[in-house]
Amino acid sequence: MERQGAVRSNEKIKTRLPPGFRFDPTDQELLLYYLKPKVFSLPLPASVIPEISLKKYDPWDLPGVGQGERYFFNMLEANYRRNKMYRLTSSGYWKVTGKDRPVTTNSQSNRPIGIKRILTFYIGKLPCGSQTNWIMHEYCLMDSNTVGVCQTRNTTNDFNSKPKNWVVCRIFEKKKYKYPNMKTIRSSSCDRVLRQQSSLPSFQSDLASSSSCITSSDEVEQNSTCTSNPTK
């Protein structure tokens, strides 16, 4: 009989960070401190990245939606090498965009430790899906036949276990920049100019009337001067 409260092996582990903490690792930290131990079944520094099968989820259905960037461990399928460009889901597919980007250490050796791929999610069937704003950064360790971290598994006791085909993914929705409506801007500018022009005649008439008042006043003053000083 199963003990009450025991955690089942297939139960999803909820990852929580203490208040005030944010999980914001660099590319190097993701590869060295999280993916590398995961691949070789070593202890992780913290249980903050859950395991998930991405083929079972569309990006908007992933756990933690609305929390900005999300991180997951995903096991690549056996046929991955025959189709590196796509990751299929129920409603569409992830498509690799651009070239693989090597991730290197920050030390002076600048040693490559892994690969970063950028994928965009498309809704629909291959190859005619509609592009969305969902982006995935997929990180994997170097192959064993390249100069990378995985080569050391043959000479280090910690890496005696058979490596697994894990990758770590960063998934987020890119916000579109809303360009201003130029027609609306031009229309409002024209309305403002017209309003300014319509106010000019009243200003000119006021100016003219004030000018005539000044002239009349001057004439009165001149006449009074002439009256007070009659010609002898």
C-alpha cells in the first residue's frame, strides 16, 4: 500500500523560488551548472528547472504561463538527428531559425561548452504553418567527437554514466512593437494647424481695433494741444 503523501515518480514537481529571488541564468550557467549535471545524472544545484515533454504542449499551454521566461529540461527523441530543424507539437511545430551558435566559457581559454539554437513556433502543419511570437532558445552540450565538455566523461570518474540526450530550453513570447498610425498623426496635426489658422483673423481684428483706438486717442490729444495753444 502506498504511503499517503509520498511523491510519485511521474508526478510533476512544482518549482518555487523564495520571495525576492529571480531565476535569470546566463547561457554558460545553464550549460555548466544545470544541463551538464542533468545529462550525466549528477546532482543539480537546485530543483528550479522541471522536466517536460515539449511535444505534448503548445507554448501557451506550458506550465507557468504568464510568468515571462520559462525553463524546461526536454529529452530529444531518437529520430532527432534525422530532423534537426523541427520539433512537432499537437497544434504546430518549432522551427530552427538561423545557425547554431557556440557557447564558450568566459575564461581566457574561451573553450566551447555547448550549442545554442533559436526556434520559432508555427501554427499548422509542415511546411505551411503561420509564424507566431513564441521563441525558444534550446541549449545542448557539445557532441563527444568535438572539443567540448562531454569529452571529459571518459577521463573523469564523475562522468562514467551513459550521457542522456537532454536539452535545456528557455521559452518566452516576444512582444510586438506597435508602430504609430501615421494617418492618425497626420490628421491630428492638420486639425491642430487648421485650428491655429482659424484663430488668426480674430487676433488680427483685435489688433486692428486696438490700433485704431490708439490713433483716435492720439488725434484727440493733438486737437486738445492745438486748442490750448491758439495761434497768436
